[in-house]
Amino acid sequence: MTSPERPSPRMPGDWLLAIANALLDAAIVTDVVEPTVADLRTEWLRAGADSVARLKARGRGYFAFWSLLAMSPFAFRRWPGRHALTVPFWQIQRSHEMTRRAQIQLVTVLAVVGLAGGYAVARLRTPRYQASAVIQIVPATVRSEPGFTSATSVDANRDSRLRAIVQIVLSRTRLEGMILEFNLYERERRSLIMEDVVQRMRDDLDVDTGPGGTLVIKYTGTQPMTVMKVTERLAAFFKDQGAIEHARLADDGLAYLESRIDETATRIQKISLEAVQKGSLSRPRQLELEVIEASYKNLLMRREDALAAVQMERRQLGEQFVLVDAARLPEQPVGISRLTSTLLGGGLGLTVAVLIMVAAWVSRVLRARRADLARRRALT
């Protein structure tokens, strides 16, 4: 028992011919439209079982058909008349005008082409999703005593420290590791060098400081789950790097004060030894010693302040980066919706149709003025 033969797939272009027969004259359909549909079918058959190639063949054929239909008011005399294109466009405009029916058909065709184009663009455009996380920069819960804040205080220059943290987190080493870990930009990695791929990721990232000491992290990509995970990892990097940077500044401030204290103590010992050897100091030298001793006392008090800051960091009482809004799985793509893209395409088609009709009207007015001027010259 033989299995029944599978029916052959239906050839594309039937409904295009039906539209052409309804709008155009038989001569135009035979001379122009049918060869266009024949080219579409030939390319479609050559594609064989390749669905992607067949889809591309359909797209090119449909685009050629609708472009032809959109140009019909100018390409054919007295559309939908019986004369194919035999003279250039400007000669047609000079001797023929678009009829009211042709204008309505032009608007309709271009509106349909625009709607179809907008919808096709929306379908072909890869949807992109965005996830965001918010980090709150919480100030130190315990403040130092007033009057003992040094130039290296960990609470100073917050903006500059944030910029430094952003540069570290968005460095090539960090981002390249994330690209490989989450298999990001797989297609780009096949054709671009890693430096360009990293820059592509930087372009998809947005790090901004919000009101009230907040840090907003956004990442945009094509896979919702991956976008959420990447944003989570970036937020974790910022939290960790913030703690590391804050602790480093506290330790660096303490080390700087320790070196200043040692240097000042050495100077005091040197002057004191000189006083012992000479029995007394000159007035300028005595004033210098007093100034150095006052500076030494100030440095000791500032060191106590710095020690308190280091202890605060170790007890997690210093400035902290707290995640207040974790990244969530994005449900809707960002950018214009499919409906909006379709309507924009339709609006563009209508705009083009109006511009064409305005151009035809201006051309008609200018021809009438030239003809009137020629008649006046003939009478004179």
C-alpha cells in the first residue's frame, strides 16, 4: 500500500495578481505585473525547502509589487489607463494630471504599504528587554567628633569616589568576564574583536546617580532572563567595590596620618636634641618648635578620628551600598510597540502621498502660470 502523495505547496503571488487585476488595466498587468510575480515565483522555487530563503524571496517580491503599485500614478498615463510607461516622469507631469480616483488610490496604496512596512519592521526587529537595580548609598551611622575631619576623610568627595567605582566595575576585565560567563553577544564575538564587544556592552549599560544618594543600574539585552542576571551581577559588583573602596580610603587615610606623625615626631626630637646640646634655643627656633608641637597634637587627634573610621568600617558602621530594589525579570520589551511601529509606517505612507499630491499641485499651478504668461506675450 503506497502512501498518498503530499500536495505541492501553493505558489505565492495569486492574491497579488488579484489586487493588480482589480486596480490596473489588463495591459499593465500583462506587461509589468505578471513578470514581477513570475520573478517572485522563480526565486521562491529556487529556494527549495529552505524556509528562510523562501521567506526572503516572498519579502523581495512583495516589496517590488507594492513599490510598483505605489508608483503607478506616475508610471502609467491616466492611471489606471491602458498606456505603459513610454515617456519620462517629468513629461507625464507636464501633460497629464492625476485624476481624483488616482489620488485616492495613491493614498490608499501608500497607506497600506506604510502599514505593512511598519509591521514588517516591528516583526523583524529583535525585541530588547531592560532590567534595573537601585542601590542606596547609606551614610555612616556614627559620626566623628566635630572639628577632627581630615582632608582624607572617607565622607569627602563622594562623587569622585563613585566615578572611580564605576570605572572599576565597567572596566574591560570585569565586562569581558561577564560576557564570557553569560555568553553575551555571541554573534558579535564571531565578527568583532573583544574590545569592540566590550564597548557594545558599555553602550547597553546605563549607570546613573539618582536623588537621595541612589545609584541606578540598567542593562538592556535580547534575553529577559539573561538581562536580569547580568543586572544582578552588576549590582553585586557595585556593592562589593563600594565596600572595598571605602575601606581602602579609610586605611589609606590612617596610613597617611601615621607617616605624618612619625615625620613630625622626628623633627621635634631633632629640635629638642639641639636645645639640650646648646642649652637653649633662639627665639625663631623656639617658635618653630611650638608650631611643630601644635601640629603634632593636631595630627594625633586626627589619627584618633581615622582609627574610629577604620573601626566603623570593620563593624560595618561606615558608609554602605545597600540594594534597595533588586533586578526583576522584564516582561515587556523596551522601545516602540508593534502597533506603534505599524501606525508610524502608515502615517509615513500617508505623508509621502500628501507630499506627492502637493508636488503635483504645485507643478500644475506653475504650468498654468507659464501658459498664461505665454498667452499674454502672444497678445502683446
